[in-house]
Amino acid sequence: MAAVDFGRVLTAMVTPFNADLSVNYNQAKKLARYLVENGSDGLVVCGTTGESPTLAKEEKIALFKAVVEEVGGKAAVVAGTGSYDTASSIALTKEAEKVGCDGVMLVAPYYNKPSQEGLYRHFKAIAESTSLPVVLYNIPGRTGINVLPTTVKRLAEDVPNIVAIKEAAGSIDQVSELKRLLPEDFAIYSGDDSMTLPMLSLGAKGIISVASHVAGKQIQEMIDAFSSGNTTLAANLHKRLFPLFKGLFITTNPVPVKTALNLKGIAVGSVRLPLVEATAAEVDSIKNLMQSLELL
């Protein structure tokens, strides 16, 4: 597969809910448009930040369709289709392709903790079921399993449409090993906003971001500065945004970022159980943080 360019800043988009916690598809379209107009090159729909574990298959397909209708052709739309069940992941991946998504993101299977060989076969089977480019997603803190760089190397060599990884193991050593082992055109995205600049220094492509919901233009500015060789400006922007990167994780994602969006007047509703809304103290903390960065 030819090199695929999803851009440098992709937002892991939240899923807006109505008051009764049904999916608000009209608001999802509005949010998608807002994000693309404010720094996002692409959107990841129905990832962890989109509360994928509590969305039904039909809701996910309808969300893919809504976002493609709104921003398809203007920004990359990457569908979160991975799960702990290979067969279900294949079925959802095929639906994402049908509605016109530009790619899929496959999280490492959570809870059942496969071996590295199991991970390899899982990702390979899903990727071979579609013509879409595939982004792997490694987040051991949530899945309980680390996709090792040697496994990513095997997949990159054996499966042409596996073209990128969202890496959120929190290890610069692991990023270094990925860059050492993988082809130059295999894109590595940070999966953690605070790791973006350190990972860029090792050759990462960009970020699949939570903070870009409220600071997309500033994150683009940081990456622009780094790419143009102005590392001092990039570092200063990183340091300015660092409290936001951390503050949006004061409780389980996406609770803080949904709070931040609601504070900005972008109505995205609450979260579905087992997640619960932010406490009053957490809301105050997020509000103060955003005011200090002039984001409110």
C-alpha cells in the first residue's frame, strides 16, 4: 500500500449524548466540523475517548456515517473498530469501509490478554478483511497487554495495509525501538498528549489527541514549530500546554474533556455508566485550568 497521510493532529473524538444518554448524531456532526475547523487533520471516531465500550454496534456504524457525511473529503475519518473479539472487529471494520471511512484503528485486545503470536494473528486477520489502511493502538494501561515492537515489525512487513500505530505505552525506549525497527514511512502517533514533543524528537508523525478538542490550533502550532526547526518555541508551547495535557486526565478519560467542552458551550452531554460525571471540585479544577490558558 502506498504511504497514507492522515495528518499530524487527529482528535480522538468524544461521542455527544442527549440528556437520556442516547447518541446525539446531529451534535456529533457539529463537533466533527468544529474540530476540523480548529486544528484537527483527522478524527478517530468510536475510540476509547468516544466511549466505545458502551456503544452498540449500530450506534458505532451510525456515528461513522454521520462523521463521514459531515467532514469526509475535508479530514481523515478513522473508525475505531478494534475489540477483544477478532470476528466482531472484522464485521465492524467491513461496515466502516462500506460507509466511506478513510481508515480503521485497532486497539490491542483487552481483558483476554493474548500472546504476541495471538496479537499478530488478530491484527493480521482484521487488516486482511479490508482494503482500508490500519492504525494499530497500543495502550497497555487499559488493555493489560503490551504490543511489542518486534510484533509491530512483523505486522508492518507482512500486512501492507497496516501503516501506523498509536503508541501509548508511556515508554520513550519503546518508541525508540519502534523507530529503529520499522520502515521510515510507517507512521508513529503519540497516544498521550504530554508525550507528543518527546516522541516528535524521535521521528513520530504526530498525535492522536484528547486535548485537541479544546487546543487543536495550539498543538498544531507546537508541531509546526518543531517541524520547522524552532525547537525552543516548540518546547515553550509544550510547557504552556502541559498543565492541560495532565489536567484532562484528573479522572477517567473522557470525563474531563467532556466537561471542558460543555464549559466551552459545546454541548456533548454526560457519560454512560460505568463512567460518572466529574465532581464539583473536578469541574472547578478544569474551569480554572482552561481560564488560565485563555481557552474559555
